[in-house]
Amino acid sequence: MTTPTLRTPGLRDRKRAETRARIEDAAVSLVLRDGLEQTTVHAISELADVSPRTFFNYFDSKDGAILGIRNTAMVEEQVAEFLAQPPHRDAIEAVVALLLAIFDAPGGRLTIRKDRMELLQRHPELMASQFEQLTLTHGQIAETVAVILKRYGVSQSADAEDLTSIAGITLAMCGTAVRLAMSTLAQDHTHADTEQIQIRSVALVRATTGSIA
Amino acid sequence: MTTPTLRTPGLRDRKRAETRARIEDAAVSLVLRDGLEQTTVHAISELADVSPRTFFNYFDSKDGAILGIRNTAMVEEQVAEFLAQPPHRDAIEAVVALLLAIFDAPGGRLTIRKDRMELLQRHPELMASQFEQLTLTHGQIAETVAVILKRYGVSQSADAEDLTSIAGITLAMCGTAVRLAMSTLAQDHTHADTEQIQIRSVALVRATTGSIA
DNA sequence: ATCAATAATTGCACACAGTGCATTTTTGCA
DNA sequence: TGCAAAAATGCACTGTGTGCAATTATTGAT
């Protein structure tokens, strides 16, 4: 009988995850210290103790490492996990919760998440990359949003195409709300835990729909 | 008395605008023909009959030329022009109109606009650049949206910070709606003039707010 | 412990984007 | 025509990102 290799990820995968985290940490701390342009892939690799070539085996781009961009498979996993969770009060809360689940670093390392908020404020150019991640995995996420909308019984009359569009717009709205909520809550140097972000995001979305309706 | 050099743009500026347009056209047609990755700045410059170095005197990036990204001053101009226009029915229509005014190519060249819609569908990565343009000029645009929201009397109770957030979310919502409207209307190979896009965008926003409210 | 298969790491060469700087050409105007 | 400003260009350089082949580490089985 072998050791339970199926339960634990195995040495190989553990090392891989560790290396990945080391690169992310190096990237974040260097950009935080020296700025975005000043930080090179070479420097990140050196600090993370890997070769520059290995860096690109783990991430598609410099920004990818800085933001800890996850690939399609990882998002898929998190979406599935989310859908298994207990239901929320309404569609808005559910979509916001979904986004927070996706953006949150696995393992829930609070420090790096807070640092990344800081980075996004100091270097707004990074938001384009974050947005790109969203467009790449947009299919999955928007689809999930559509499922959520259906689940909460909104827009029964809409046809399929409209539902897709509505899901996309809802996603954009909630995504922006989350980003803004993170931004303002990061400025106040309160703890800014996930729950607070959630509450503020939902409030912002409601305020918006209430205002322009 | 000199010739009215203040009224007409003058030969120099006319030539500059023409060169700019030539580069944009070259970029769009090459990407349309060969794809995004296959099209190099070198090739674009050659077709536009300028040196690669000159290319970067006109645009900050390859994507900039492909999308015809305008700089802050140009956006400022278009925003001012928009604000002088007659009022719209409500805030949503006004914001959508603002976005269309900004995205529309000056001179209203229908062909290149249609081509760009095609490009955005074929190469979704480009949306990140479009988004980046939006974040760079985001200050101005979001501010204008805030003005619009005030003008149409929404959210009287909101404090300044909330108004900014609400404006940002409204902008994201309308921007996505416009993008989706362009996308679907480009698929149907109808004419897809600006008015149709306007109508469809507004309808999508209303459907969304109505659904999740 | 040993060994073969497999996966990860690395080095190297390369293509391309983008920038700074000095030089040449073009344009506007007197 | 001739002069000053603006535009175009050539050149050298940094940095990102990729393909490929060689090297090293990990795994599972004997």
C-alpha cells in the first residue's frame, strides 16, 4: 500500500505551487518598492530564485505575475466551488460574491491581496491586464452570471441573447463596484476584509441602479 | 492682414491628420488581413509609407494605431462639444451618447469604424487596450458622467465620493452595453448606424437595471 | 538502491515593441 | 530666397516574450 498520493497534491505539485507563490511575492514586493516600469522580469526572477525563462513557464506576462492571474482551469475550479455554496439573498449579492471568490488569492493570503490593491491604485495601467484576464475567462464568468440571474428568477421574459448581454452588463457593473470598493476601503487603512468589501460593493450597485433607473 | 490661419487648420496640420489616418488605415487593413500577432509595426509603417520611428511619433503603441486611440486633449475636445449639445431624454441616453461621441472616429468614416468592430470581435485582446484608453482618460469621462448624473437630477442624496463611484459604475455599465450593442449589430450585417447602436445600447441598460433591481 | 519515463528548469538565440538622441528633411513665413 | 520651427528619420539600445534543445529533478516500479 502506497501513501495517499491521491489526497495530498504530491511533492511535485507542492513545489510548483510554492515556486508560483514565490514569484508572485517577488513581483509584488519589487513593484511596490521600485515601481512598475522599474521592475524587470530579470529582477523578479532573481529574487524568486528562478531563471527568467522559468518565470515565463509560470506566467504569460510580467503583469500576470504581479496580479497573480489565474488560468482558465483555475477559474473553472473556483466557479464550481462557488456554485456549490449556499444561496445568497439576491442576484447582486451572488454576483459580487462570485467575483470576490475569483479574485481572492487561493490560500487566502491577506497580505498579498492588500498589496495588490495598493498596486492597482498606484499603477492604474495594471487594470488593463486585470481586465484582459476577465475577457479571457469572460466566457465562463459571464455564463455563470447568467446562471445566477436565472436562479434568482430575474428577466424571465428575456430571450437567450438578451440574457447573455444582461449578464455581461451585470458583470461589468459588479466588477467595477468591487474594484471601487476595494479602492476606497484600501485608502482607509482599516482591515478591509472580504465581508466589508462585499457589503460596500453591493451598496454601490444598489445605489447606482436606484439612481439611474 | 494674413490669411485666416486660425480658422483653417493649415497645411501642416492637414498633412499630419492625413498621415495619422493613413497609419490607422494601414493598421486596420493589415490586422484584418493577417491577424493581430502577424502584423508588425514595421509592416504597418511600410504600407503607410512612413518610417517605424515616425509610427511611434503618432501612436504610443501598435494597438493605439489599430484602435485609433485618441489622446487626452482630443477626448477633452469631444467632451466639450458633447456638453454643448441639446439635452437628452434621461441620464442613460446621455451617457450612451457621450460614449458614442468619444468612440466615433472624427470625420465619421463609417468603413473604418465597422472594420474596428470586426477586429474587436476577432481579437478580444484588443479590448484591454480599449479599456486602457478608458482608464487613462477615465478621469475626464467619469467626471463628465458625474456632471450628467447631476444634470438629470439623479442621486441628490449622494455625497461626493458616492457620486464618483456611481458615475464610474454607470460608465462601466453603459460602456459594456455599447460594446455589446456594436458587437451584435455588427454580426447582423445590417448597416449598424450610430442611431441603431444608441437605441440598442439604451435598451440593454434598461433591461439590466430592470432585471436586477 | 537502481533505473527508465516523465516533467521541470535552464541557456541560448531570436523577433518584436518601444524609447532617447542626434541628424536630416520639410514646412511656414518673412 | 532664406531662416526658424516642426516633422521625419536612422541608429543604438532596453526589455518582453517565445521556440528549441540540453540538462536536471521527480516519480513510480522493479
